[in-house]
Amino acid sequence: MSDSSSPRAAVATRESGGAALLRSLTPLLTEWLPRQRWFAGKGRPVSGFTLVAATELVPCTSGAAPGLLHLLVRARQPGGPEQTHPVLADCYQLLLGVRPALPPPLAGSLIGHPADGPLRGRTVYEALHDPRLAAVLLERLRSPGRLGPLRFQRERGTVIPTGLPPRPLSVEQSNSSVVYGDRYILKLFRRVSPGVNPDLELPLALARAGSDRVPAPAAWFEARPGGETGEPMTLGVLQPFLPGTGDGWQLALRSLAAHGDFTAAAWALGQAIAEVHTTLADALPVTALRRRQLEFIASGMNERLEAAAASVPALRPYRGRLHSVFNAVADLGHGGGTWSAQRIHGDLHLGQALCAGSDDRWSIIDFEGEPARPIAERRRPQPVVRDIAGILRSFDYAACQHARASSGDAEWAREWAEKNRDAYCSGYADASGSDPRDEDVLLRAYETDKAVYEVLYEARHRPAWLAIPMSAIHRLADA
């Protein structure tokens, strides 16, 4: 593989060339970037860009063959009313294809035509939709090495076949994914920051500890824009693809629609999560939460409640009772006791669990945590009941959604949720030796904190769904 001394790798990263390149792309990116599903700064204008790094993976300025340009850019935006900084500057990973003209199958991936700069007269587009360019990423991951600020690594003993046809997934959220021949899936992180992404760190730790509950990372790549002494940015992870599996959310909705019994699957999911937590506790540091840490957790929950109530009037009548739920966490430490904290999934719900066939064998995916949170925060040890609360909320959400769609099923759906919540906790207790329901103060607080987050999300994005988390707020406030 080429290294940082390669002339091709340096074309776009020379100071003068990089400035000219960014100037020429700025009008295009200002219009295109906010339309992407994974762009985090929606609702605020983009005032400009700063180039962090630019690397040609395939030459972009000669011939009819497609070129591939890898960019890391910071998008400058004015901060929102809830922000403490007047200007936001999130860093995004972009993969740009460059051709003289786009063939018809790629017409929908057009970004634009630079009017000047080194790419003048050529066509710039989203590279992941081009099979020739998506294949380049896999080839780079097959051959560990470096290219400019980019570092490609492969797990020892892993053999990645050649010629696997790429297929970008159409469902995008905070990241983008490409499936290669139904053998591997490459997740590309779009909003990136310094630090090892938990979606690489935790599955790698679990796989190296012998866990078969996660697809083991086969290869990954990162950037070191500041040189070898700088902190790496995780850019993408290649893992085995699991065809023939269904995610827990869809399986739960099918069970509800069929008035089926999901408790065996819920119990097995509890076991799977317990195994993941136990392995992470063995593989990575565990710490103790004392009075100060518990007060910090409660303070964060109270702050999030106040921010949500400021935006969602329906939440305000419950503030006093919900503050009591969170203050009870702070009170736990007043007696001098300690609670365990460790690395956890951090954003667990039924959609992050995949089940193969009819044997209730669960795999857990997407260990990134909440993408909007700083990586340092996502890597912080936390009580395992936070993950457990995420699944409990997910069962409740599925039942409420079914009840909304099927009039007359509300009572049955509530019973379905309660049975599966209990089965899940029982499965967890059986595998771990510790029943999460015994940590009722922490569990209730984390479930409430999650419901508050859901209220704010639904009010902003799906107002018709606001009644779902509000029903949980009512239940948790009165518990």
C-alpha cells in the first residue's frame, strides 16, 4: 500500500492545493451536506468549512476512470439556543467520487460540478453508490498499511476474500453501511471525533475474549490528522454480515401482530445481554460509583429533564415527581454504599439485537452509543441497568405502537409488554446471578431518563408519536 510519501497521496493535502480544493467544493457541500440523513446539524445554516484532511484513494484529475477522494471537513454552524458554544464545528467523513460525467445509474448520487479549483470540469458524487469505488475500500482493508493520514488495519488471522460485490444499504441513520457479497458489512462513521469509537473498541474486546455474541471486527481504518502523536479518529469498521437474521424490534412487532408469545425470545435476549456485560467486565476496567458519582448521574438526569420540559409543555406537570425519581439516585450514595460501573452498550434497544432462525440465538450490534454524545462520555463506565432500561423501554414502545395501530388491543399489548419485560429481566438474572429488578431505584431512574429523551425526540421529529413516551412518563411518575 502507498504511504504518506506517495506523490498521489499528497496531491490534495498540500496547503495551497487543499485550500483551493475546499474553496471549489464549498458551494456544493453547503447545499448537499444538510440534506443527508446522517448530518447532525439540521435546522442551522452551514457558514463554512475547514479542511481537516484530504486524501486521494484513487487519482481524481486524470482520465475517464473514476477517482476517489476521502475528505475530513469541519462544518461551521451557529450554535442552537441550548448550546454553550456560539459556533459548532462537527467533523464529517466524506467519500467523493470524481468522473468526467456520471453514467445514468449514478445520476441520483450527484453532488455537483466544481466551477474552479483542481476538480474544475469534473463531476463530484457520493462514492459509496459506485461499485468500483466501494470495492476500493474493501481492497484497502484487505491490505493493512497507511495512505497519508489514513491507517488501514486488519485483525490478525483474518482473511478477507477478493471480488466481493458491494451493495450500499439504503437505510441510513447516523452512519453509512456497505455490504460486500453478504459476507461483510462496512460501517462508515460520518460524524467523527478524536478517540477510539466504542463500536470498534467493545466488539474487538468481546471477540478477543471469546464472546460469540458480537460480529467480530475483521478490519478497520482510522485517521491521524495530527500525525503519529495525534489521537486517532475511527472512520470505519468491517464486520461479518449476518444474513437471515431479524432484528428484535421487527420480531417483537410481528409477535404483537400475531398475538404471539415472545417470552422465550425475551428471556434468551436477557441471557445474551448478561453474557455481554459479564465479558466486558472481565475484559475492561470496572469502577465503583460512590456518593459523588451518583450525584453527578442524578444531576445530568435532572438537567436533561429541565431542557426537555422547556421544549415540550406536556412534560411540565410531571417535573416535580420525575425530579424525585432522579434525586433518589443521589440519595443512594448518602449511606456510604457503592455500586458497580463498567463498559456497556450505551444505546441498547430491540433494534440492536439480531436473532437467527427459530432458536432464539441473539447477537448484539451497534456498540457506538448515542452518536450525539462525545466519545469520551460514551466510553465512560456506567451501571449495567442503563442497558437493561433501554430494552425495557423498547418492549413498551413496541406494545404502544401496536396498540395505536390496532384499536381494542391496548390492554392485551400492555400485558404483552409486562410479560416480556419480566422474562427479559429473568433471563438476565439467570445468566448473571444478579436480578436487575433488585436495583429498582437505578433501573427506574434510567428508564425515566430514557423516556424523557424519547419525549423530546418525538416532539421534534414525530409529534404523532408523542403519546407513546408520555404514557411511560405518566406510569413512571406515579410508580
